[in-house]
Amino acid sequence: MKKIVPDPPLDSIKTHFTPFGSCDAPHGPLFAVVAGIPAEDALVHASLYLKCVLATAQEAVPHTGEAGRGMLWSAVHSAEMAKALVDALLDGLEAEQDKAAQA
């Protein structure tokens, strides 16, 4: 079956304004993702942030007591899974762009 509506161009997918970093204060969040960042750029940065989370958590394991070590390893594995998903999306975007360039 043929699609009636074509997929949007990859470069048309952009971030929306998304605040984060709330604290126990009477003001709003401290930080925000700005609107208008291309999806691929946002994914590249997300992958880098997750790489940093993994490195930090793995270094923290030997300095963590037995009670918290399991939770820390759980965080490491969750970050690994999230990074794999982001990297798989980036690889898929690159493959689509390569296909489009060859066509």
C-alpha cells in the first residue's frame, strides 16, 4: 500500500521549549531546552550527555556502599540502554541521509 502523506523532511523536526531543573524554591525551573534545535543535533548532545552519565556512574561504583551499589548499577544499565537507543536513531538518520544523497 502506498502512503498518502509523505514523511516530513528530517531537518524539519525540531525541539520545543522544555523547562527542567526545578528545585524547592518559589520560582520556576532553572534551565530549559530551547525551541528550534534540529532533532539530529539534539540527539547528538543527548548521546554525549549519556556518555558522561555512564562514565561518572561507573567511576562512582567502587566508592559506593553495598546498599547503594545495586541502584547505581541499575542507573548505569538504564543509561546504557538510553544511549543505545539514541545512537541507533542517529545511525538510522545517517543511513536515511546517505540514501537520499545517493538518489
